[in-house]
Amino acid sequence: MNINFQSVNYNADSKLIEFAEKRIKKISQFYLNIIDVFVYTKVENTNDRINKLAELKIGIPGDDVVVKKMAKSFEEAINLAADSAERILKKYKEKQRLSG
């Protein structure tokens, strides 16, 4: 599984990149056939304090799973997106298992 981290319009520090990689690796426990994961982080131009966007694009055979979440911090947004991706991949795996 390849993990690609990209920060849009800012420079991410190494702690954030390490956090994202560590959190994304946990997703592979729920679905083994993940080819690659693209993590995009961006600061949205809003007046709201919840302006940190994390987008996960998870490449699996035959499909891509895309999850976007916003939060007060990038770590929180990455966590929310990863939790959501885990639920989606569990459902996808279950659907595959039932269909044969």
C-alpha cells in the first residue's frame, strides 16, 4: 500500500505527515486489497474556525473510495475521514463476501 501525502497551499510539518501515515495504515486492517491512498490536506478560506479539510482517496481494485472531512485541526479531520473510510470499506468487504 502506497501512501501519498499532499498539502495544498501550505507546508505540512513532519509530525502531521507521520500522524497521517500511521492513521492510514490502520485502515488496512479492515480491507487488505488497498492499492494506494492519497491524503490531501487544505485550509479552506472560510470565516468559520472549522476550516481544515482532509480528503482521502483510497484506491481499491475496481473502485476508489473518496472521503472528505472538515475539522478544527488537520489531525481531527484525518481521524474523521479515516473512521468514515473504515466504515465504508467494512461495508464494501461485507458486500463482496455476500455476493461471492
